[in-house]
Amino acid sequence: MQSKDGIFYGWWITAGTFVVLFVGLCSGFYTLSVFLEPLEKTFGWTRTQISLGFTIAAVLVGLFSPLVGVAVARFGVKKVQLFGAVVAGAALILASFIQTLWQYYTIYILMAVGLASVGLVPSQTIISHWFDKRRGTAMGLIMVGVGLGGMVMVFLATKISVVYGWRSTYLLLGGLVLGIVVPVILIIIKNKPEELGLVPDGIAASKSEASASQKLKGFTVKEAFMTLPFNLTCLIMALFSIILGGLTMHAIALFRSYGVEQAGMMWSLTLGASVLGRITFGYLSDKISKKSLILVSWLFHIIGFGCIIISAGMSWFVWGLVIFYGLALGSFVTLLPLFLGERFGVEHFSKLIGIIGLCQVIGLAVGSVLLGKIFDATKSYANALTIMLVLSIVALVVTVCIGQPRHKSVTTPVT
């Protein structure tokens, strides 16, 4: 079944969700590193103090993620994302008026509420509802919104901050969220294809396919927690997020510490490289084992960190981190929700991805503060890079150990 213009409406959902993540999530998340040094210079706060704001927000996003999953199941994606966009936009505007450290922390608490509600949990849930056979491709496309949005928003925020100052930058970002994201949610987003009389992918399944799909009953949160594969999946998300949290907050400063003059541009290009990872691995996930692709993602992590660790003053080695970590970042965030849906079903997806989100933001919080502590103690990021390399190796081993969860309702194994 198609929409009246011949295009399955799920692709309009994909486009709308792309915009929501591009502007709504990236304006408040990936731009954090842009404000690290300006806030340090303006107020004299240490990098640990500034990183703590991100940590507080990350922990709260984690605590809110399961609640967002429940809210999505009860109220639908549209209402939850609309609430999140309004709150995130308001928080960014209020950030332009920061005068004290407690105000900075308070605003990032508010930011956490908005980002949790507008971000990945509802976005990944709505794609899981609208697509089945093309889920990997659609998920890859919306995750491109995160990678491309991160690249563009970091570049935009950096340029505006240099010319007009960090306060004006916060104002602009807040205005973009309220002026673009809110209308997109109101006009485009529909919770499920059934609301428009459609079915996932726009094509009704045959009787044999429908019968096979009914054999795979979705795991509840309680049932998932009772399996080793789910707990190991949570662990690799936490390890990935420790790395991401550290780099999100410190990437620009890290590049600069390695003698890179255009440090902001390099981080922007890293996020740009993630776009290729999201598109390529999203497409491949509809054809190749998702577990195998996640292993490739961890291999890219290892190569990226290995390149910068052995750079020894040769700045061109930094491009290894830009390219390989960028690909790893884009591929992992696209693959994990697909891997989760494949192995545990989509019946309770919003709640399960909410739990995964909790593990994610705990890791983000730990990584942000960890790198801040290491730099404040050693005035270098060298030890931090070694730790991230070790975490990547551990995660690779853990991923190898993730098997197929056992469910009494499953009669046909997932390949």
C-alpha cells in the first residue's frame, strides 16, 4: 500500500525523523565540545567542572530513557517528541543567559529532559514500527541525520561562536530547534502505519511470512533481563558510550593537544565520516549478519585509536582516528537497535531500547568525566586514548560472546 503520491508514507516518516535528529538532537548534544573552552575562558571553571554538566545531563537522560520508552508505548512517539523539542529548544535559549555554575548545571538538567524525549528512543521506535524488511536501510538513513547533523551543527556552532560569541550560539541553536523541529513533528510524524491504513514497508506480508513472524514473540523487559545476550548487549553499549562520551566533550581539545590547528573542523569531519558508516552499514544490515557488522565496527575503533596513539608527532596519523572512528561511530549506533530488534522483537521495543539508552548515557557520563580527570591530572590525553583502545578490544571480545537469546515462544531461530 502506498500513499496518494505513490511514495510509501514510511519514507516521509524517515525524512521527518531525520530532521528531528539532525536539528533537535545534534543542536544540544554534539555541540557540547564547542562550548568547553569558551566556558572555561569566560568563567575560569575547570574542564572537570564543565564536563560535570554533561555528566549530570547524561545520567538523567539515562534515568529518563526507560521512562521515555514507557511514555512512547503509552502516548505515542509524536507527543513525546513534541514535548522534548519544546523543552530542548527552551533549554538552549536559557543557556545563553548562564552566569553561574549552578545555572549551567540546572539548564543541562532541563536539556536532559528534552534530549531524552526528542532523541533516539522515540526515533528508533517509530522506524521499527514503520519498517520490517527495509528496517536497516531506514534506520541507517535516520542515523545519518545524527552524523550529518553533528558535523553541520559543530561547524555552524564553532563559526558562530568565534564571530558572535558562545551566548549567541546557544540562542541560535535554540531557535533552530523551536523553529524547525516542532513544525516537522506536528506536520509529518505519525506513530504507526495503521493510523493511515498502511502496513510496515507498505507491502502486506504473505500468509506464510505472517505465520513465521508470529512465532517470534517479542521479549518483555523482564524476559530480556533474564538472558545473557541482553545483558552483554547492554555492556557493549556502555563500553561504546564511555568512548563516545569522552570524545563528545573533549574531541576538539584532544585534536588541538596533538597539534591540529583546525581541531573543530577535524571533529566535524569525524562526524561526517560517521555518515558513510550509517548509510553503508544500515544498508548491509538488511543483507549481512548484524553481529558480524558490529564486530567490524569494533575493529574500526581499534584501528582508529591505534593510529593516533602511534602518531608520534606525525599529525597525518590523526586522520586514522577521523576516518576509522567516524565509520565505527556511525555503524555502531545504527546497528545496535537493529540487532536488538532482530534478537528480542519489536513488540516491546521502546521499553527495551529505553533500557539500552540507560546503559548508553551512564557510559557517556563516565567517559566525559574520565577524560576530564585524566587531562586535569596529566595535562595530556595520551592515557585516555590508551584506555579507549583497551575498552574497544574488550568490547570486541564481548560481542563475540553474544549468542541467540532463548525464548520459549521462539520456534524459528533468527539468522
